[in-house]
Amino acid sequence: MRVFSNTDRFRLFCRINSKTRKSMWFKWGFKYFSLSRQLEYLREHGIMLGSRIRNDRKVFLYMVKNLFVEVVYQNDSIEREAEQLAIFNNLNHLNQYLEKEFKTSF
């Protein structure tokens, strides 16, 4: 019994599966980079989505591949080193975190 009836479907499956595995390895690997390496990767490949004020500090939100990363910089300046970095695996985790932050602010 053949799982794939034609080679085009098999190639598509392999391509999708390969991207999924690469994404999974990236998520795992990024978490284990040093803070300076994470910041370097964000600056080179990340997209800044915006910023917000939390506890009188400016917090910046980035997207890199399929991760979301929240960064607090020294002196709130993106040219400085990061003090704190929070990584979210997907949009649902980010939304849950932001909702929790919003509720605790009142």
C-alpha cells in the first residue's frame, strides 16, 4: 500500500515537514543561546512589532521566525544591552501573557 499516490504530494509533504522541523529546532535552539547571542539574532533577523510601558520601563516586542520576544533594555534604549528577555513560542502564549499583564495592572 502506498501512502502517497504521486511524487508531487510526497515532495510537498517533505517540504512542509522539513520546515516544521527547522522551526522546531530554531525554537529550541534560540532559548539556549546566550542573552547576547539572542539579542544579536533579534537585531539581525527580528522584526520590531512595537513597544509598551510596564512598571515605568519601556518594553519592546519582536517577532523572529515564529517566536515572539519581549525585551527590556538597559536605560530603555535599544542601542544598549538587554536586561531581560522573555520568549513566547506562539501567538496564543503571547496573548495569554499580555492578558495576564493587563489584568494585574489594575
